[in-house]
Amino acid sequence: MEQFIEYVLQFGNLNKQQIELIKSKATEISLRKDEYFWEAGKIVEQIGFLTDGVIRVFYYNNKGEEITRYFIDENHLILSGNIIDEVYTPSEYLAAITACQLVVFSKKDWKDIFETIIGWDNIVQKITTKHHSEKITRRSELVSQDATTRYLDFLEKFPNLANRVPLSFIASYLGVTQSSLSRIRKNIR
């Protein structure tokens, strides 16, 4: 819980009473490896903040193949769009790659925080802007680089993920086959 509060305070100020309100609305949960946080086609009922572990965001293409869109690691808020007022049904799956710890809020409790804490919307906006910017940078680099450069860039930007994420998921994220990624890894050693 403290990890979440410390993270939020990087984006704005909160007094003790506001922090206590946030803590009172939050629940800490664990996800086992391969357990879903969100599932495609199911209404999202909660917002999360990942304090430990790695979550994979993926979908199935029209051939039925799993495609990894990106990874969520520690200190990332998991929400999408105007989740408070909208019924949000994702087209992607969010599944734990490792055992995960999260701070979660129900949609109702998240809305209560928004309605009670003046400036909370600005804090959340700053956080989501930062995360979207990171995501766009990652995806645009994947499109413009060759496979070896994409892998080296992945290692540089996410050194703690390379040993925590199965090779097949990394290959899918990079847009290459697992055998191609194995060759790339062999050639750069």
C-alpha cells in the first residue's frame, strides 16, 4: 500500500486525511501465475496498481494466435479510459506472468475518491499520460526497428523483464518467431 501512496505522491500532493481515505478504499490482492486480472469480453470491475510481478497484455488475432501487446511491471496503474462512468469491456486479456501483488479499487470506491479528493483527477491524468507516453514510445520503436535492434532495445529498457518473462512472450511482443529470437540471442552473445 505504501508503494502506491509513494508513487501517487510523485504526481501531486495529498494530505494525511486524503491518504487515509485512499487507503481505506483500497484492497491488496495476489494473483497466481497465469491468473487473469482482466479478461476479454468481461466487464471491468476494478482498477489496479501493480506493486510486484509482471502482467502480460495480449489478444488473439484472427488466426487464433496469442499476440503479446505489452507487459506491465511494478509501479504501473491498470485502468482504461473513463472506467468510472463507462461500462468497459476489454478486447484484451491481462494475465499474471509471475506471482503478482496489486493494490485494487472497486469502480465505486475509485469514483468516491474522485468525488472526494480535489485534484485527484489531475494526479490520475498525469499518471495515465506518463504511462500512455511510455506505451506509444515502446510501440513506435517496435515498428521502426529491425528484430535484433528491437531485442537489444527491449533488454536495455526492461532489463528486469528478460529473465522473468518466457521467451515465447518476448518473441510475440517483438513480432518475431521464437526460433528467430533464439538465433538473435545466440548471435549477440
